[in-house]
Amino acid sequence: MSLQITVKGMTCDGCEQTVREALEGVSGVERATADRATDTATIDGDTDLENLRQAVEDAGYSAVG
């Protein structure tokens, strides 16, 4: 399953990496990408949307599913 969420606050490559690593740390996530140009993150795997939002917020960004 693939999901896309909106992530606000990414301004650089480091931000994208931080968001990607936070999402990949969520149980059930197989792969994640983050793109600051489009304010999106794409997640492949089987997990709960709320867990993804929480991981992004814990990393210091805002997430909207």
C-alpha cells in the first residue's frame, strides 16, 4: 500500500532526510521519500496513518494526511 501525506516545514535536504528517517522508523513502513518542493512524503508499506503523522510531528514538522 502506498500513501502520500502533506508535510509542512521542510526547507532543505537535511529536512527531507529527517522526515524520511522518521517515517522509515514506523513499524510496517518499507520505504519512504520526502520532497520539500511539493511538501509531500510518500510511504510504502502497511501502517496506520496516525502513526505516520506522529512520527513526522515528533521529528519537528507538521503532517496532514
